[in-house]
Amino acid sequence: MRPTLTFVVAAARNGVIGAKGRTPWRLPSDLKRFRELTLGKPVLMGRRTFDSIGRILPGRETVALSRDPSFRPAGVHLARTEEEALGCAESLAAAMGVDEAAIIGGAEIFAAFLPLADVIHLTEVALTVDGDAVFPALDPRDWRETERIAPTRAAGDEADFAFVRLERTRGGKAQRAVAGEEA
């Protein structure tokens, strides 16, 4: 059985998730939640997201998708295609004994894997900001909100926010084909 593909993302009201390789807000509460949601699981990201983080995240296996042959950071599972990245994340989840793989960005990765996602953990950031990375629009017919938590701002949080869980509605788990075969 394939693992659940989960997006973990924070987005401003206007869908912005990044600006010039950085997050355009500071939310320590969201970083804590991100850690809780991804710890012990494989995380799949693009090269630019890996570069913005600048390191392997402790307690997780990192799959980085890049077509740049010179991109070879130590300790990272490299993938050159979406299919290879997905297969690697699924194999790592099985090897780690977990039933979930987390996709953590950036915008191009979210857009490429959106048709395959099962769950979205979205932090809605109560800001409208300029940026060059935008989360893809969601078809409301495909997603239903199953949880919403609006915590009080903690020390260092620069904006109000809500933690929202969305689950795919059409057909349960997303259907996917890998290497030309139905999953």
C-alpha cells in the first residue's frame, strides 16, 4: 500500500509562499508544527527549497528533485524526475515504517504533485505579501476542510494564522501512475 502524500505548506492570503528564496514572515509556531508533522518521515522538496533551508533536516530523510547534474549535496536522496522523486519517497516511507511522505515545496513541486496529494496541512497566514513563489489554486470540489485550529500568537510570531487540514474528496486517495503503471 502506498503512503499518504501530504503537503506541508504555509501561505499568505494571496497564496504567496516565498519571496526571493525566503519565507516572507516569521512564525516560530508554524516551524514547530512543521517539525511535528514531518519528523520521522521522508520529505520531498525541490532544489531551491533545499538551498533555502541550507541543510538536511534532522530526523527526516530528504528527497530533493533537481535536473541540475551539479547539484549533489551529501546525505540527500537525489531525483531527476517527478517519478523518481515519488518512487524514492515511497520507498523511504516503507523503509522507515511510516505511512506518509511529506512534500514541502516549493511552488513548482507543489504544482507538479498536487494531482497526487491526499492531504494538505496548510498554515493560513493572515498577511498579504509580495512574493515570487505562489501555492497553486485548489479546486474546492477536490478538497474538504477537516480541521481548523487558530492558535494565539506565540512570542516571535509576526502574524495571526490558522492551521488547516484539507483532505482530498474525489475518489479518496489520489490516483497516480508511476512508470506507466496504475498505483
